[in-house]
Amino acid sequence: MFTHQVVWITGASSGIGESLALAFAGQQARLVLSARREEELERVARRCESETGLSRSSIMVLPLDVAELETAFGKTSQVLEHFGQIDLLINNAGVSQRSLCQETDLAVYQRLMDVDVMGQIALTKAVLPHMLERGRGHIAVTSSVAGKVGVRLRTGYCAAKHAVMGFFDALRAEVEDEGIQVSTIVPGFVATAVAENSLAADGSAFGQADEDNAGGMDSDKAAEVIINGLGRGKREIPVGEGKEMMALWLKRVSPELVFRMTKNRK
């Protein structure tokens, strides 16, 4: 399905991003792996080689902090110089939050917006001219059920994920007739370290496991659902198997019920 295509994955050093890298490697795609931690990217690259047989020459490790918006165009140029094309960009980098609004520093909200929203927009804007020139390409973003429903302790995270849903839905309306596909990925609870890596009220790492995420969908299974959806050209890809996925339907048919449920959820 994605053989020889150039797939650029941000947030590729762990969690869903790492599982996506392995799954695409299994299809012999050419990979660009980006995240802040170069040593972890190299570890993922070695896994792709050893577990799927993908040659190292088909893997580009490209360290990137998406919050450094000014680097997006330069990093895109590096990918194009290396592979000559970008077929699929998956904006998967992100950070979550675990803190009450009244206790949260404004700097935390700024960080969430820089990483989860502006970083995705900047990289998309850098890649988009190349895809428009070719008349084809696929851009995806990892949003969340939190991009549809507001929940406690995640005011900034929910705001950011709602924002990327809006941006990429609007982008699709602009570029779909130009041959560019746009997909929003909407995970529920997935078994990753997202809770431990979340921002606390003062901007430090939350550092605690989350029962919901710990019991969520396996990240490799999530990657399988995502790749299947991308291969089918789905515009929105729900990913999850828990009760939280019902909220996507309930928000449309009974928003008042969802508001009551989230208010009472601790």
C-alpha cells in the first residue's frame, strides 16, 4: 500500500509514532523519523531495520522540535534533498496536560499551543507547496477525542486538539480538489506514556501513569487502524475501543449528555 512512498512521521521516538514507523517499515515505505531525541530516533530506526528488513538507506533520522517554528522550511528542504519527494506527512508530535485551569501557568498553555497547534501548522505549510506542485500528497494530523470533547484537567490540551481539528478540516476544503488528501486521526485512550509526559500546572512533567491510557488500545494495534484508514483515504480516522469512543457519536446527537458526563468524570 505504501511501498517506496516517503512517509514523514513526527513524534516518532515513542508511542503511536514509533508504532507507525514500524508498521510503515513493514510495508517497505521510505521513512523520515522526527522528534527531539535523536538517540531514541536511532533506536526506532534500528528496530525498523531488524524487525522488518527495511534497509538503513531507506530511513532518514531527522531530529526536530516542532515548537521551533522557524526550522520547518529548512527541515523540509533536507527531506526533499535526501528523498526527492514527500508522499505522506503525519503530524504526530504532541504533548498533553494534567492540571486545573486555575492552577495552570500561562506558559503551559503557550507550550501546548506551540507544540500541538503551531508546530503542526508550520510543518504543513512547509510541505504543502511541494505537494501542490506535484498535484498529489497526503497530510495527516493526530488529534484526539479531546479535540471533540472537553474534559477536566486538560483545558489547554482540549483547546489545542480542537484547534487542529478545525485547521485541518478547513485545509482539506481548500486543497482536496488539488489532489491533496487531508486526514484527521482521532485516538481515544492508547497505551502510551502520554500521561507521564504531560505538563503539570507549572510546566514540569506530570510523571504519573494514567489508568485510562494504561488500559487503552495497544499502540501497535492503533497504528494498524491508522494505516488502514490512511490507505483508504479516510478523512477522519477514529482510533480506540473503549467507552470514550462513544463520545464522538454522543457529542453530535446529545451534547448535553456529554457535558454532564464529562463534568462528573474525575
